[in-house]
Amino acid sequence: MRAVLGLRLYWGANSRLDKAIICVLVVDPEHNRHGIGSRLVRFAEGIARVHGCTRVDVVSDLDSWGGGGCWIGLGYDDPGAGLHKVLRPSGQWRYA
């Protein structure tokens, strides 16, 4: 095993995903800086997006993961509301 990501999902009464929270993210130190953690985060975002969730939050214990700069590079922000990323709905992709 090279990495683990824990994703907590909260379902609403309408059978729609209301909230997604990344609560665990660990990468084997021998495999740091290979993009494994970033790929897992993007996969978790995809799970949330497919189920109609518009935001992924990160527990405060993980805000320094990867030196802290990794979250900014993945599009996460903390304007006083906790580390999170607002997701674009499926089909609204922007290519650079």
C-alpha cells in the first residue's frame, strides 16, 4: 500500500450527497512527491461531483499536508470557512 485517503460522505434525505469531507490522507514517505496524494484527492472530488455534491471540505488536521502548499495547487481555499474546494458541476470543464 502506497497511500490512503479517507472520504466521509453525508447523504441527504433526497438521496443526494450533501457533504464530502477528506478526513485522512497519508502517503508512504518513500513515495512522496510522485503525485499519488494529488491523484487520490482528485478521485475523491470526482466521487463527490458524480453524486451532485458542490463542495469538498478537508479536516483541519490535514491543512498542512504536503507542506500546506499542495492544497492551494489543487484549488483548495480557506477564506475563513475552513479548507475546502467548490466543485464545478459535471460537464463544466475548463481546459488550460
